[in-house]
Amino acid sequence: MSKMVIFDPAMCCSTGVCGPSVDPELLRVAAVIESLKKSGIEVARHNLSSEPQVFMRSKAVSDALNERGVDALPITTLDGKIAKSGSYPTNEEFTRLLGVSVEATKPAKAKLTIEWQHLDVEGETCNRCYDTGENLAAEIKRLNRALSPQNIKIEYIDTELDGTHISDSNTLLFNDVPIEDILNIEVSQSYCASCSDLLGTKTYCRTIKFDGNEYEDIPAKAIRQAAYKALNLNEDSSDTSESSGCCCDGGCSCC
């Protein structure tokens, strides 16, 4: 089979699928390449910002850059010869150039169900659960943006608990598996003033230890990692502080 290589313009990561605003075209290309990989077809990619020497080693690519500059990128080569320059191959061009079926470029359908179990007292929840809910809402938006081109659907379930199930409050399940069984998370309990006020009795509720830090809520970083791990996917992102919506500007470990 012919060898395809894509020479990308300078991007923040190997696929460009990161940051607060992701180009849909980059999402499409990443999804197609991942689908091809699952079909046993490897498409190599090189990023100008991190691998400039690879660009110079290819005479065809080097000549194109000397002639047109970075406007020539992205460049797709097939067996060392330029097959397309200035834009990425369409899905149809991928199939034609590689001699594969259309099905090989289509991502398999998948679904990730995220269930959040939390205390609810007449429409109110505790401060810890509220913060987890805010983190979860932001991460679901981010996951949908990143995973929808791969034909992965995120299904969200909000399960409200009363005071008799306080030990289960602020729990996240990914495809019915608790987050602490997916990641290296230790669960414990501590006094919760907010729950105590809502329930009218001294109450202890969940805390977690993740990445060496103690949290009363479930941080965005843990939610994101658990989602990708539950789907058996690798997260490709070099800048999580911008994409998570966190206000810490990357100065803490929460995102």
C-alpha cells in the first residue's frame, strides 16, 4: 500500500485539535486518520513547529516551501510525491489516494454516558456538588466539540439524591463505572457545612485525592481524563488551561 504523509503548518500540538476554538477541518482530518488507523492504515503527520528538519529532508516538500512559503502547507505526499498542497485531502480524496473503501474513513459509532449523582434539597445542592456541576458542564461542552467528529455521542444523566443517600452524593459514573475505578483516585469524607445546612444535621460527604491533591469537588482535569480513558482514547492536547474554562490560567492542578 502507498505511504501517505501529511506535512502540517505550525500548530500547537500534533493534530491542532486543542485550545478554546478548534478548526472543524482539523477535527475532520484527525477523525479520518484515527479511523484509518483502526483499519490498519497508518498516515504519518509532521508539524512544522516541532519537526522542521523533517520538512527539509523531503525534497518535494522543501521545494514547495521555497517556491510558495508556508502557503504551500498543508502538504500531503504519497510515496514521496506531492498529492495535494494548500489544503487537506477531502474524505473522498483519502479513499482514492489510499485505495480504500469509504467505510475505512468513517469513525465507528460510540457513546459515553456520564451520570452525575448529587444531593438535591428542593432544587438546592451543596457547594461541593455545585462546583462539580460547573466543571462537568464545561467539560461536556468541550468533549462534545472534540469527539463529535469521531462520531462519539455524550449522553448526560443527572441523578438527584435525597439525604438518605448522602454517601453517594457527588459521584460521577462513566458508562456505569465510578470515576475512582477509572483513575487513580482515593475517596474519603470530611465535614460539609453546606450539606449540614441543607439537611439540618451534621453531615460528612465525599472528598477525593487526585494527582496528589485533595479536592472537595471533582476537578475538570479528572473528568476529562476519565472520559478519554473510558473511551480508550488518548487525549491530544498541549494546552488544557485555555480549553477547560478554568479561571486559574494554568496556575493550579484542577484543569
